[in-house]
Amino acid sequence: MTITQLKYVLAVAEHKNFTLAAEKCFVTQPTLSMQIQKIEEELSILIFDRSKKPIQLTDIGQKIVNQAKNIVNEADRIQDIVEQQKGFVGGEFRLGIIPTIMPTLLPMFLNNFIKKYPKVKLIIEELNTEEIITKLNNGHLDAAIAATPLMEEKIKEIVLYFEPFVAYIPESHQQFNKEEITISDLNLDEILLLQDGHCFRDGILNLCKNNPKNEFSHFQIESGSFETLIKLADEGLGTTLLPYLHTLDLKESDKVKLRHFAEPKPAREVSLIFPKSELKMHIIDALRTTIAGVIKGAIVFQNVQIVSPLKSK
């Protein structure tokens, strides 16, 4: 059997369809089917149960797919070894970033990175955490930037920085006159939240879950952007929490409505995450170094309390 045949097997296992898998592999469907059949004949087993729609893996097929992923990763590592030996930092690199980090962090490091490493072709996708985990595990992303810890067995995390939560409190609110606030001041009934699927939303819910002030909500507003939440707060519909980097770009008239938390400040942990196979580590290290260089001047908080980004069960 060949590495190419194993890649065909992995494509069918992912897409559960021979025609779609062939398109993704840039071969004809008969060619892909014939190559997979050759492996099955060589091993005297069936990898796929073709009688089911969509196509399913057999029990032995699942074990073969798990091993095929390891073999393909190790084969890819050979190219990595050669490139690192030559000191070459280049090639295609697929990076995922969650929506609450993308607009603030990306402009801070992207220009520096592409100038320093012009041979790297960065392909950047804005994805939520669940999509990132799926794509990392399926080999469709090389790395991602997300809130951690994620507790994912197959994913490694390198912490980049800790980003505090900051409250946005309109002038009409009773907490506006406070110089700083505490977690006990939060009332989930009043906090405007991002839509479900954003880990920053889940972080706020985790922050407030033990707060006795929480009441039954009289209305529910959820938005996909911090800008909308700020405008709704200014209309007297509540307060909201923002990640620290987002507050740096606010108008001066809006910055007077920000209230920082007393120490230890609740914060999210932001990390560079990647599969434990550790492919393309030379590019991952270059990204980490570039981001560390620009972020150290923007975020200097030390005494923080990390809030989990995971949805409570």
C-alpha cells in the first residue's frame, strides 16, 4: 500500500462519499475506488460498509483509519525535517482564529509576520472553537488561536497571553460611579451577551454562574458583535463585558464607561493550539515569537484569574 492510497481512505472516511472524496483528492471517482479496493484486497478486509448511506467505516476500518492518520502525519514530518535542516520557513500554513480574537490580534501581528517570513503563505479562517477543534483533528488546519484551556487530548496549547474581561457600563447604570468592580457586582440578568457558539459568551456565563445576584431575565438579546452590544448598552438595555484588547480601539467618549475588575482580574487565556503531531513547528514557533513581540507592550496584567471558555455541562 502507498501513502497516496491511505490519503484516499482518509478522504472517504471524512466525507462518507466516494465522489466527494475523489473531488477533494483531485482524482476521478473510479481511480479512488480502485485504489481503496486494492488495499482492501491486500488486507483481505473491508474498510467501508458500502451498503449504508452515507458510507460507514467497519470496525476494523476505524482502526485502520486511526493508524493511517499517524502514518500520513509521520510521512509529512519528513518534509518538515528537511525544511528545518535547511532553515527554510515557508509554504502553505492554515491558521484558524476565533471571532472575538481575530479583529484585535490579527492586525497587530500580521504585517510583521508576512514581512519577516515572506515565503509563508498564510491561509487564515475565522472559525468558532468547535469548528477549529474539528478542523485541527481532521488535518484541515495547521494551528489556531483560541481561548484555552480546551482539555482536548489530541491538541497542544502554547499560552500567548492573558486578556482580562472589562465591563462596559453606561452612565445611567447604578455601577457607573464605581472606580472598579468585582465579580459579585455582576448581574447576568443585565449583561448583554454574544450569540451562542462564542466561547467569550461561555466565559461570561462561567464567571457569573455562582453569583447570587442572577435573576430571571425579562428579555433576551444576543448579538454577533461587540459593537452592537455597546450600542444596546448605551440605549440603557444593560451592561456588557469586553475583552481588554477590544477596549483599546473604543472612542474616548466610550472609554469613560469602562470599568476594570479588582485583582485578581477575571481573564481569558489565549493560546496558539496545534495537533500533537507537531507538524510545521518551525512556522508555529515563528508565529509564537512574532505575536509575543507585539503583545507584550499591549497586555501587562499579571494578577489574573483564568475563566474557562468551555460551555458548562
